[in-house]
Amino acid sequence: MDAKVSALLNTQINKELYSAYLYLDMANFYQSKGLDGFSNWFEIQAQEERDHAMLMYKYLHNNGETVTLEAIDKPGLTYNDLMDPLTEALKHEKYVTSLIHTIYLAAKEADDFRTMQFLDWFVKEQGEEEQNASDNINKMTLFGSDARALYMLNQELAARVYSAPSLVL
Ligand code: FEO
């Protein structure tokens, strides 16, 4: 595998694990506010991020590459209100999308068609992740200021269940 592509995928494992940690921090924040549905939603999001890291880990190993695990940054964000994690989550997903696109571009420049095909799933997934993050912001904007509506929204988010990624290596 092209050395740059391999290095970027290695780094992305760390970024995905950081994403898991960041979303766990958001889940933790909502727990402290008594919003168990919001917390559930972010706990599942954290699980999905770990899945993303594991897919990259397995992909590198399947291709005979070396995986190097680095330290995971502290989440370090401060949330002042119930909306803050939702806006930070969208901002973070847009950042992750840009990282995936950078790896894709490196794979394209290296004529690494296998990695491009592997990343196709992530390109699509990022579209969905940004959409979900936007939906949460829109719902909170519409209903967040009404206690009964917020209760219903919390119940809706409590109904999210984990499902394993559709991409299998
Ligand atoms: Fe792994 Fe939310 O992107």
C-alpha cells in the first residue's frame, strides 16, 4: 500500500476512537442533565465510531500493513446548554468528512483502487452522519424550549438501537 495512504488510515483509526470518546463525553453530559434518551443516542454514536476505527484497523491488517495506536486526546469541550453538544457534533462530523475525503484523494493519487472502494462506504456514511446531526439540531431548535416537547424528543432518542455496520471485512 502507498505509504501516505497507510499513514492516513492509521491516523484515522485514532480520529475515529477520539470521535467515540467525544460522543461518550456528550452522552455523559446528557446523563448529568437527566436526559437519558439523548445520552442513549450518543452512546450508540460512540459505538459506531469504534466500529469505524475497527474497520480501518482490520482493513490495514488485511492488507499486510502495520497499525500503530497513538494516545487518544481528551474530549475537552465545555457545554453551556442542551444545544451545544448537538452543534459540536455536526461540526465534528463535517471535520471527519474532510478527513475521509483527504484519504480518498490520497488513494486516488496513488491509483489505490482497493482503498477507494473501501472508503466509498465511509463517504456514504459521513453523508448520513451529517444528516443525523443536522436533524438533531433542527428538532432541538423546534422543540427544545418546550418541556413537554423536550420530554417527547428525549423518548424518541431513547428508541435508537445499535446496529452493526453494513460494511463487513
Ligand atoms: Fe466515524 Fe462519525 O464518523
